[in-house]
Amino acid sequence: MKQRTKRILGLGLAAVMTASLAVGCGSGSGGSSDGGDSDDVTTLTWYMSINPVAADTDMVIEELNKYTREKIGVEIDYNVIANPDYKEKMPNLINAGEYFDICFTANWTTDYLQFVGKDAFLDITELLPEYAKGTYDFIPQEVWDTVKVDGKIYGVPSYKEMGWQGGIVYNSDLAEEYGIDMSQVKTIDDYTEVLAAVSEKSKAAGQDVIGVSGLVNAWPMAAPYESLTGNSTLPAAAAVPEYNNFADMQGEDVFNQYASEEYMNYCKTVYEWNQAGYLGGDPVNYDTDTANRDNDFNTGKLFSYFIKNAPGNVEMMSETSGHGVGFVSLMDPLFETSSVLSGGILAISSASENPEKALEFINLLNTDEYVGTLIRHGIEGTHYTEVGENQVDKTMGGTLTDNGYDYTYGWQFGTPFNQKWDISYPENIEELFQEYNDSAVISQNNGFSFDITPVETQVAALTNVIAEYGPSLETGTVDPEEYIPIFLDELEANGAQELIDEVATQLEEYRASK
């Protein structure tokens, strides 16, 4: 399976780099038309979700419009709304028939699949190769597959890291001080010995360091599975052969991950950790207070926490935490449909009067280095200074402390590979992305999107049950041998099997249609 992914980022980055080298303030990229004169400029209405809304947004959009008018005969009427307001307002605008050309969508805001089903977004399958060729060519087919509905494409996904990777970030200075070899950690069970050492050594030094937090996110990392509903907490999973998990579920395409041996074993392990005092006082509340967690990690009061990692993350943490930071991977990255649907998509309204121009603009966002840098970092000399050929410094060498515009990574705008990177990222950041994406496992049901409509009632009830039992079980707060049977009974009573059966039916139909 890994061999399938070896070509993905290499091809993507090669296309982006080629485009980037060819672009500056006055040059073009694949798929764009020649510039238009001032009397023939198309205005595109773009609704965007981003947090926070930068103070100098209007200034930056004015600069963007100067460029796009000349470049492709387009200017942007930019309507940026901070979440959670966007989550409420944009669906209302769509449902009311408000005109727009482009909008941001995902599975967590202005739900992509829901509004495709309402015919709100345009089928751009045939338009992409002509009007956004640069973008169409460098985004891998596996990524395009995730946004297809009945074989058609209704949005341009943000192509960044392929999938998600679970693991543990830790204080490498403390690990060295305590003589802990983190390279020996391959699984959750391996970490018990590490936590015992941290407890013993820190207490001997009068520190009493908390061993680990972030357990509310850790269960899917302990035994990775494909989330067939797009929501990893709902009881409808598929095994991923590359991970060698869920042997007790073999023969079942769709199963309840909470009824597995892996879930019981994970909950037993973290329960033992909590009983031994490795998790601090109140794991559930401590895990949800990320500001307190991050402060404790930076000051050395917390040794480690579970995290979904991304390329360059550890290097940036090392720069800001005040101590060395290491990362233990518990899995190769997993790429599944929800990886993209949760990562952001730009869709074109089915009522757009200028879909070709809208695609040309989206193409610039994804392939033009000047546009990619401007929309993320603002205006050179006002919001940043260039550092070398490929980086920017938003502090202008430490002289600028109040930056009026900065979105650093800026995944919301499209692929991040067409920008000059902020100096907070390592110089080899794109190599790190390539290594990450090369190692990604592509789920065997990639492209399958579940329609919850037939089981909305069950999903709502199951969500409540999981919220009641999951956090306490998965943070080691309660005895799993006592509470997992109760949890499973509640799941069954509230429609778990009905959900699993519906997922299985839709999955079978999806496979038959391929």
C-alpha cells in the first residue's frame, strides 16, 4: 500500500515548484487566461471562513485585486466571516438563495456533502482540466476521489498532508535527563515503562511531573481504523490491513470498534496508568483544557501528550517551548475520505454566472506563489520581510510586534505548497511533507462518503451515549471491565446495529458503482 503513495507528493510538489519558479508578480501559472483590461473585469463574490479575521484584510484584498485584475481579469468581493458565525450564516445564505461564486466548505461547516445534495454547488468535473489545469494536475487522484459524489467533483480540496498520524510529543530534555530511550516506544503498551520512569525520576528530583495527557484523542491512535461515517467516534469502523488490528473482527466489513478486544485493552492500559498516578488529577478536564496543558508542557510540569502530528510541528514546538521536543509515532499516516472533507474545500455555486473565472481564481490560489504568499502573509514590507528565497519573517527581524495580517500555514486558502513559508517552519518543510505523504496508508474505502439521512435519529442518540461513556473510559477514569459492558448495552439500545447495517448497505452500493 505504501508503494501506491510514493508518487503522490513528489508529483504534486514538482508541479507546484515548477509553477512557483515560473511565477512572480507578473508571470502566470497553468490554467489561467491572459489578463483582462480595466473595462472587462469579472467580480467574483467569495465567502470565506477563517479565524480570526485579520485587521488588515481589506488592504491585502486590495493588493490581491490589483494582481488578479491584470492576471486573469478578475477582482474579488471578499466576504470573510469568523467561525462559528460562518457555520451558521453561510448555510442560511445558501438556503435563502443569496448569490455567491465561491465559498469555503468542509464536513464541520457548511457541510460539503449536504449542500452537494441540495444542488448548491456546481459540478466542475469537466471544467477543472481546462480552467484549473495546474491545480487539477498536481492534486493526487486519491485526494480528488474523496470529494467525488456519484463520480462527480463539486469542490477543490485543500491538498496538504495526506491524512492523519497519531503519536506522542514529549520533552526530549527530560527524557535525556531521566535516561529514557524513546526510540523503543512503538505501541501504547510500551509507554507504561516510560511513564513509570518519569514518575520515579521526577519525584526523586522533587518535581512530580505529570506523565501524559491528551487521552481524549488517543484511542484511535492505539488501534487505527477507518471511520466509515466520517466521524471516528461513531460505532461503524473498518479494519485497515496495514495496521494488523481487529483480528477479532475479521470477516466483518463494518463493525463496532467499541466491542473489540483492542478497545478493552486500551481502556485497561490507561486505567492502570491513572491508578498509578501517571495522569495527574482529573484526566477528562485536564485533557480538554489545552491552554493549561500547553503551559504545563512548556514549563516542564507535563512530560508528554498525545497528538495528531503534522510535518514541521515538532520543529516549531522546539523553537517555542523552551526545551527540546521529540515525537513518537504510533502509526503511519492514515488517509481516508474524512481527511479531506475535514480539511477544507472551495466550492463554486451552482448559480455562479462565472464558474470558469471562479476556477481560474482558485487555480491561482493553488499554483501562484505570489498569490499564495500574499493571502497568507500579507504585503511585503508592511506585514513581513523576505528571508532568502523561500521564507518570510512576520516580525521583520523582531521590529514588528503588532502584525495586522498573518495566517502562517493558511490551509483554508488551498494547498500551502505555493507560498514562501514563515521562518517558524524548518527550511526543509516541503521535504518533511513529502516524507510524511510517502509513508501514508490509503484506506481501502477511500472515496466512500456516508449519507447519515436514513439514520439521523440513531446517530443523534449514539452521539449522546458516546459523550457520556467515552471520555471517562478513554482517559482511564473508570474501570473498563465494569463500564464497557454497560456502554455496549447502551450503544445497542440506541441503534448501533442499525447504523452499522446502513453503513454496510451504502458501502456495498458504493463498491458496486466503482
